[in-house]
Amino acid sequence: DWARALGPPLFAGRIRAQPADFVVVEELDIDLSGDGEHDWLWIEKTGANTHWVAEQLAGHAGVSPRDVGYAGLKDRHAVTRQWFSVRRPSVDGTDWDTFTADGVVTLDRRRHSRKLKRGAHRGNQFRIAIRAMEIVESSAAVNDRLTAIKEKGVPNYFGEQRFGRDGSNVALGQAVVEGRRVPRHKRSIGLSAVRSFQFNETLDERVRDGSWDRLLPGDVANLDGTGSVFAVDELTSDLERRCAEMDIHPCGLLPEIPKARVTASHRPLRLRVRDLRWETEADALWLEFRLGRGSYATAVLREIASL
């Protein structure tokens, strides 16, 4: 239960009461060539996880799951739209008109010369309902809180799904670090969880001392919306101004793990919430917003309600 920046939750709520309450649409900035050895499929999935969909696509095409690409994992208990690429097994390609899978609809189909790589998307659009009976009674406080989020952003915590049920992914990562035997396909999951947990611990400290949204001497800064970072050797008034305007953000460390040959990297401590809009119903608060890749919608939701 890491520290919240904008005050205690305003009410207790519930998300994902039904898949349509959590809609995610991937934003991808790639000009598709219209030809090439890969079919690109714009998929809408409901109640299905990304790995499973990729396996169904591979099975239908008669290729290895390694020949299926996607930019990022999307929530299972949701309605999500994202691109998948599938290598064409022959010149004739695959008959996608006959493809069926539970909860999966193909919305568009293109061709491209390259496989879709992880992390290739710009970000995601969200439309989410937080359901609770006291929404109307809390409407004034909700409006104030959401206005603050729109102006200030939120702490850029990794979501709890990163860590697995009861922290099981963190335990996997600790086992890898200690040299214990871990299945190959679970090693990266565990190592990512360990590093993410340490990042969240650092961010928690910065939230508690009030410095999560401002630069400190010796920080590393991130240029908003990019992977570009630079060291803050001297804290100038210009850097402070740019940080206040959310042009740059202070970063936290994702630590290196030498035994696993994992190098250190940086992640912004602050998450900018773009195009935030909201409306209330008798039993639900509906939110629409955009986040950059690698950020979690639950980091926004936890600043509003306990879930």
C-alpha cells in the first residue's frame, strides 16, 4: 500500500465489474507498407489475455508462436483493441476470414514487411468505470481530485499485476538473484518484478517527502513522452520551471542485476495523464484518458478510490 500523493481515497469502488467497464485501445505510430511477409491484425478481445490470443493466431496460421508479434500485454478482464503481426507461412498467406476464437474479433487486416516488436506502441487510451453507490455524494471532491490529477499528474507506480498474486513474481526474481533454479520462461518476469518493486519503494519515499513531482540535485530527468534522460548536475531555475510545466520529470532507478546481466535504467517518477475527461452516473464514475507505454491505469485510479 504505497503512499498516495493527493490524499486518501475519496470512496471505495470497484473496477471491471464487467468487461465493458474497462476499455483499452492501443495507440501505434507505424506506417504499414501494405505488402510484406507479415499479416497485421487489428484485434478486439474481450475476457482474453494477450498470450492466449497470440497462440490462437499462430495455430490458425500454422506458424510458431514466436512468429506472432504484439506491442504490449493488455488486460484480460477488459475489452481491448490492439495490433498483432503474424508471419505469412507461404506466398498465398493465411485465410483470416475463417479464424475464430472465443472473445476475439478481427476489426482490420493489413500487411507489413516487419514483425511487430514489444514496446513499439506510443501508449494506450482508456475508458474506465469505477462503480460505487456514493459517487453523487462525493461529486464535488471527485471533481477537485480529478482537476488536480489533470494538472499535476500522479506517481508513476508499477501496478500490482506486475508483482503477481501475493507477490509471487517478486519471489521468483529473488530466487533468480540468489542463484536458485527458476524455469527459463519465468526468469524475466521475476527479474522485472524485483526491479519494479524496488522502483516503487523509492517512489514511495519521494511521495512521502513531497519530492516525487520536483527535481532534486543529482536526479536524472526524463523528457516528457520520450525515453530521453539526462543528469541534473545543477538545479537551475529553468529546469525547475520545465519540471513544473511537466516538460521534464524526475526519475527513479530500475537497478542493475549483475548476476543476471541486467543493466540499470530509469523510469519517470511522475505520470502525466493526458486528455483526462470524466462524467458521473448514479453508481459509476466514468474516466477517459491517455497514458504513455509502460504506465498503469491503476496508478491513476488509486489516487481517486480504494479498489
